Amino acid sequence: MSDNQNRRQLHQCQIAVRWGDMDAYGHVNNALYMRYLEEARVQLLAALGASVDGNGIDPVVINVGCTFLRPIIYPATVNINIFVGEIGRSSFMTWYELSTTDEPDLICSEGYSKVVWMDHKTGRSVPLPDSIREKIS
């Protein structure tokens, strides 16, 4: 995972794999990993006290990616560890490590996203709220 020296774990969550998450190859479909990252990110933002209603100044994702290291197969519960890396004027990087509760030390996937605070009326980025910056620094 990049940015190892500057990251700090802020949140952890678990997500149960559903039978319908699997694909014809017998493992969780790659598209579902983005949903898992999204759910973890929304939980983190809620824990930070961020608004996500889209009606004012809210966080948006401008970049996201995922590397698949080993398959996740139903039934399973996914552990997602969320880290914060580089913090900018209006944004911060989030990093994710996904494993299963059965084998928590074996990383199945690594992901990242860049979250930017945006004024939805102007469509422009705005500085991170002080309350958020304090919690992630």
C-alpha cells in the first residue's frame, strides 16, 4: 500500500458477503469491492461527523482504485481497515485493507480513494472543515 509512512488507521468495519455478491467464477465480483469501499468510507465519514446529504458542502470522491490480491468467497465476512494518508487543503487520501474474519492477517485487496470537500452550489472545492481536519490529523 502506498503512503505507508504517512497513514494512520481511523476506522474498521465488517461487511457480510451475500450470495449474490459472487460471480460465475465463484468469488466476489470485482465491482462489489467498490461497494464495500463505499460502505466503509460512508461509515468513516459518519464517524467523523461529516454531512453526506449533498445539499451543501460535502465530501465527494474524485479518485478511487482497488488491487485484487486473493479471492473472497461466500460465506465470509470482510474486515475493512481504513487509513487516512496525505491531508491537503480540501482533501485527504483514504486507504483500505480488506481481509476476511477467518484469515484476518491475509490481505485480499487494497484500495484507495481521494475525498474532496466540495460546495455543491458552486461545484468548487473548499477547505476541509476544521472539525474534520482535527479528527484525521
